[in-house]
Amino acid sequence: MAPITDCLKKDKFQWTLAASQAFGSIKKKLSKSPVLALPNFAKPFEVACDASGVGIGGVLSQEGHPIAFFSEKLNEAKQKYSIYDKEFYALVRTLKHWKFYMLPQEFILYSDHQALKFLQSQRHLNSRHAEWVEFLQEFTFVVKHRLELKDEYASCPDFGIIFQEISNGNRHDHQDFIIKDGHLFRGTGLCIPRTSIRCKLAVSNEQFKLSDNVHRRFQSFNEGDYVMTRIRP
């Protein structure tokens, strides 16, 4: 939706290739399954939320069947949030949007950000986090982590075939690759499947490049940041 939203800004209207692709994607998704289900208040609700560099989104479902969708484009100030803050903000906005579905009973929250599992037990909070945590006290929910990286290789368009062939014992055409503990490596580098984690790593990398000071020996990170490290022997 972001490219289309950009076209609606005042001063000028410019239809871009990105907007055309986004419009085509929206038409395709609206005309295909999954079909939305009606809520059943006798069953627990499931909430999944996520954040990217330009927006946040959430899905309300029951037993795997989607009931409603929510999305919001981030303004320039919120786009500068850390990955942790974007994920946290996505959670708060999603729950505010469906507050009256969530309040009466316990629900399940799915997230791919491990740090959110411990948000209720953090001791030191800034004013923004304190406000969000206070809001979350109104709800009763269980946080469950979504699939790990190793569960995403099979469906990844970049590494799916390689992962499958190596798993079946065919390393002749992929001698640079190896599977260790369920994860795919090329040499000593971990292969990141095409998921939101890869996008977050790319965004974090660009943010750190901009904030890095060549005269400093150490780089500081915010809690919950995604960081790729290079370990030298």
C-alpha cells in the first residue's frame, strides 16, 4: 500500500511502476483466498503483528482462519524507530484497533521478535515503553514465537531448492553450502531466507552505517535490534 499512499500526497500525483505493482498485488489478494471468517467469541482469538521499514500490519484470526486485517503506514518519525520499537508499536496499534475483541478473554499473540516475549518483565523502561506496557496491562494474552529461520528454508525462493537437494544428500552441485543444526550456511555465512527478518537486517544495517562514527571503536545498539556479527578466529 505504501507506493499508492505516496501517490495521494498533496502537491502532485505521480503514478509509478511501484504503485502499479502494488495495485496489482492488492487486486490479486482481494480476489483470492483466504476468505474472511466470522468471529466466534466462544473460541480464543489469535493476533499476529509485524513491522517493516515503512509500515506495520496485523491479522486477527481463529484456528488459523483470518477474521480481519489491519495495516498502517509509518510517518517519517516512526520510520526512525529501532526494530524493537517498531515491533512494539505494531503490537500496541494492532491491539488498540481490535481492543473490544481482545479485552473479554485471553488471546494468543504471535510474533517473530523474541524480545517481545519479555516485555512484561523489563525493569528499566523509557517513557514511551512505559506508556505501552501500561496499555498492555489491560489484556490477558500468551506470546508465542513464530517459525524459526530453519523452518522457512523449504518455501524460500532463494534457498528452497538448494536446501532440499542438500537435505536429500545431493551436495555435488552445491559444494559451497552445508546444513548445520537445521540452518543453511554458505562457507561460514548464514543464509537468511526471504522473510521479514532479512528485511529487518537490511534496514538495521543501513541505520548503523548512517550512525556509525569511524573514530569510535564501539557501536552502540538499541534493545531488540537485529545485528549480523562476523566472528574472527
